[in-house]
Amino acid sequence: MSRVLRFISAAALAVGSVTLTPVVARAASPATGYAVGDVRLGSAGSTQSLTFAMVDTGAVGDRGSVTYANPAAGVDYTASVLSVVVVGGSARFAYVVPDTAPPSARGRAIVWKVSDTARDSAGFAVAANIDQARTWVRSGFTPTNTYAVTSGDLQARLVSTARLEGYALGNARLGTAGQPRQHLAFVTLDYGSFGDRGTAFYRNLDAGVAYHAGTPDVRIAGHEARFDYTIPAGTGSLGGTVIVWKARDGAPDTAGFSVASSTAAARSMVNAGFTPANTYGVVRGDIAVVHRVTGAASGTVWFGQSTQRQQMAFSVADRAWGGDSGTVTYRNITQGVSYTAVVVDVRVSGRVAWFDYRISSGSLAGTVVVWRVIDMGTPGPRHDRVGFSVAGSLTAARSMVARGFTPANDYVITAGNVVVTTS
């Protein structure tokens, strides 16, 4: 699974901008609010652009990214947010200026406040460190530099977690390397049949097109998010055109769209799936898809040949909203190896579970192991399987868990039982 701006004064940063790095998909709490926008700030000759998409989860797990550009200062970057709080019609968020920014700005902790009012505004301040930046986001602060939005729009919305099945967010430049001529920023929430919601902002630099629209239909499916909207009136000849997007959280992320013949046809494409007529790679930024589905797996099993007897006892939980958890105790009697490890990542799909961990002690200390266990639905040792591979790092293991893999070492269990459940 995959991966803001600068409104710091030249005196504060010795630059005219600030940028963040894209966010990487990870487990999070249910969304309680979101902020998304594509705006221009400042006066003629010193116009700054800020594009962002972020979700306030109300707990550990906030996510989002911001793209900031100040052409006059030669600054253009993207960065991930550290924390987000959405309160009423405003949002506060913090980030650290990435290494792609000029040396005088790199590493600065920036906190923004954006206000969604009759006259949108945005302001920032420079924090002394990350801890102070997080405190300002949580408790509020007074921006040192404040700007009116001269063009574009931003939104900050509180949302309900009831019946929320999943959400997706993205802040992505689309196109080819060196020519990312389109920009898509969106937050979309899938409430099943209870009324989806969200907003998408789109810009095409070659065509001189820029607009934003509400997304009435959203479907989160696996690593994909599908959503539609109608281009608003006033967008030239494109006004009234119905667009359907498919955004994929992958390696790499991709996004593509088709034009639908009607809103009814668009809704059908969102729900049933479709192949976009126009597909692009994400040149910069990130797309994240978070699904609500949770599950668990457990068992105490024996496997391997008599000359290589192995046992594993495990209990793991896939918590899409709150952070995965679990423990594994493993023994290889023949080789005299035994350890207990804390699980880092878990994914449950149907009757299959994948999970990873790093061995912390003993002769294998530091080794990262990734398991796949399969519950065939028959009690006893007749069909259940367990298998593992060794990963080069926890990052690689996380990708294997997220996308599934075929174990290098695969076994039919000889005793015990694997139980995999979803809810």
C-alpha cells in the first residue's frame, strides 16, 4: 500500500514555499472528518498554490498529503501530514518540510489552519519541533501568516462513522515522468446503500480546466476506490459531463477515468466495476484506500515431516480501524529453534490470513517472517495449510501481507486446526 504548502513567509523560510511527502496507506481509526482543497493564495507575482487531501481519524492514524508550489521561489513539493484535526468548518494539520525543498526550509515543522467559510482562508506558523506542531494541531494556535483564498476552493467536513464501510483519499499528479499535467485531489467515503459522500478536485494544466464536484456514489473494493461526479456548470463545454474514476492503491498507484452516458450509468459503473478509458500513473503524491472489513485468525498446529517437526500457536487480529495485533509462538524441534514474536501487520480475506513479524531474540534475531494460513472450513488436520517466507525488511513484509503471496515453505498441517473469521 502503498505513500503543503508553503505559506511560510520568505523571512521565516528564506523561501516562498514548503512541500510535504505523500502518505503511505496504513491502519487507521474510522474517519471523523476530512479536508480537501485546491487553492491559490497570495497576491499577483507571488501566487502560491496549495492542494491537499486528508482524513482526521480521531486517533492515531491520521493521514493525508499536501502539495505546495511557489513558482516565483522555484518551490514545488509534496509532503505527508503528521496529524489532522477537523473542527466545524476548519482543519488544522502539521507536516515536516521534506528534503526536496531548499536547504533553508528543509526539516521545518509547519502547522496550517484552513477555514471553509463564506470567504475561505489559510494560514500557517512554524513550530519549534514536531511535538509542538502536534500540540498546536490538537489544541489550536494562531497562524503567523494568514492569506485569503484568491481562487479555487477548500472544504472541511465532519462525518459520521456509522455504517462507514471504507474511505479513500488521494493527492496525486498524473501523467508521465516530467509531464505530470493533471492533478487529482479527493476524499471519498463509502456508506454502502446509506448515502455516500466526498469531494474531488481536478486540474488539467494543458486544457486550462479546473473544477471540483461532490461524489454521490463511492465504492471501496479491495485496493480500489471507484467514484463518480458531474462536472459543474460554468466549466465551459464540459459542464454537465458525468465522470467515473477508478483510483488504485498499489505499487505504483494509478488513477483512471471514463465518461458515463448518464448518472444512472455512472452509478452502475461504480458499483459493478469498469475499465477506465484513460489511465495514468501517479507521478507524485499518493492514493490510499482503507476498508472497514476486520477479521481474526488463530490456531495451534503441527506441520512438517517427521525429520523437521514444527509447531506454531498464533492469534492475530486484522483491525482496519485501530491497528493490527497478535502474537506467534514457534518451535522447530529438529533444529532446536523457538521464539515468541509480536505481530506487526495482519490481513484477513475470506478464509485466508496473512501476517508478519520480526524475531527479536535468539539465533534468528532480526529475521522478518511472513505467514499465510488457510482455513479450509473442515475441522482437524485434513486440509488446513500454513506457510511462510522470509522477507528482506518489514516494509517488504508489509507489502506481502497487503497484496498476498505464495509461501516459499508451504505445509498441510498434521495436527491441530486453523480458524479464520471475518466480520
